[in-house]
Amino acid sequence: MTTPQLPPWPEQLPACGPVVLRRFRDEDRDMVREMSADPYIPLIGTLPRDASDGEAQAYIDRQRGRLAEGTGFSFAIADAAAGRAVGGIGLWLTQLRHGRADAGYSVAPGARGHGFATAALRALTAFAWTIPELHRVELYIKPWNTGSVRTAERAGYAFEGLLRSHQEIGGQRRDMRLYSAVRDDSWTGSRPDGDERSKRIRAERPS
Ligand SMILES: CC(C)(COP(=O)(O)OP(=O)(O)OC[C@H]1O[C@@H](n2cnc3c(N)ncnc32)[C@H](O)[C@@H]1OP(=O)(O)O)[C@@H](O)C(=O)NCCC(=O)NCCS
């Protein structure tokens, strides 16, 4: 089986609601440093904890090299109105020859709770379907990670099951919840009952 060539960087940047997905820029360093102070984000990628300016720049440089090295698309999630980066999201394509990708996302702590992750995942998934060889996008989410589970559900991903002892994170074997969106199934970028459910959760949340 031959490995398909990765598509070029999109001329029309993926966008949805309040976000646009763009290349990382040098000026995103402060946002990257903020992400590096999060207790979880440094455990799931290559960003060192409490990154220095130089380490944040090196992280940005690595993201800008992901397509050329064949790993996939690493986008900064930017506030569409202000252009300011609020996080990062990746579409990883090392399994493209099998028609599969996986995605990962993080939002800087100060920008959470505004729907940025959900909008970014919708934009990324719509972009994924512009790649003809791609039929399935997967998310691997730790069972305790309610924010990420909700993001996946709100963006129309379906829960497929619990993968026991799936990977090592922070020196320990971890179970993962597997979510997917599949081309041609019912993916519409939202749960069929998403808005109603969301209203209910908000109503139930203590203020
Ligand atoms: C998970 C994460 C990306 C969510 O980003 P965000 O921009 O705040 O998410 P959104 O605003 O789009 O919220 C999506 C849904 O999750 C809910 N949510 C977000 N954080 C939550 C939390 N900590 N607890 C409970 N629900 C949460 C929101 O209320 C929303 O649901 P609703 O629309 O039904 O009300 C962010 O918390 C993060 O970067 N965490 C650390 C990195 C990480 O866990 N990445 C995912 C790895 S799988």
C-alpha cells in the first residue's frame, strides 16, 4: 500500500464560528507559554512544562514543520475577530494510507469556556473531509477529561468504547475513550440533541 502524499496547506483557512485555524506565528509565544503552565498539556505533547521563551519558540517552529515532515497539520486556533491565538489543534495523518487520522486540541487556560475548542474541532473535521483519502477521524480522550469529552460530543463525534491501558501518560498506563467522526455517516458538526443537552447541563450547573 503506498502512502498518499499529504495535501498542501489549505489556501482557504478552516474556520467555524469564532475561530479560524491558521499557522503558528512567532507572536503566539506568550499563548504557548501559558499552555505550558497547564498541568495536563505538557503531558500530551512536546511542549515542556513552564516553557521558557526559547522553548516556546522551538515548539512553534516544530508545529510549522509538521506538514513538511509528513506528520500532519498543526494549526493555531485563533480568535477570528482579533487574530490572537487561543490554542492549538492538530490533524495527524501518519495513518492516511488507511484512510484514518487522529486529532488533538488544547486551549490556553485563560481562553477556555468560550466554545473555542468545539468550533476548532468542527472546523478541523470539515477540513478533514476535503482530503479525499480520509474517511475517519479519531479522538483519544482520558475518561476523567470531561471538558474534552464534551468538546468531542458537541462537535458531533461518536463514542465507540473504552480502550483499556491504551497508552502511557505521565509515566502511567492509561485507559482512553475512543471517539470518531466518519465521512458519509451522520457527522454534521453537532450532536443531534446537542443544543438541548447543552442547555440542560448549563441549567444543572451550580452558578
Ligand atoms: C478540553 C479543552 C480543549 C476545552 O476547551 P474549551 O475551549 O474550554 O471548550 P469549549 O468552550 O468549546 O467547551 C466545550 C464543552 O465542554 C464543556 N467544558 C469545557 N471544559 C469543561 C470542564 N473543565 N468541565 C466540564 N465541562 C467542560 C463546555 O461547557 C462545553 O459544553 P457545553 O457546550 O455542552 O456547555 C480545554 O479545557 C483544554 O485545553 N484542556 C487541556 C488539554 C486537553 O485536555 N486537551 C484534550 C486532550 S484529549
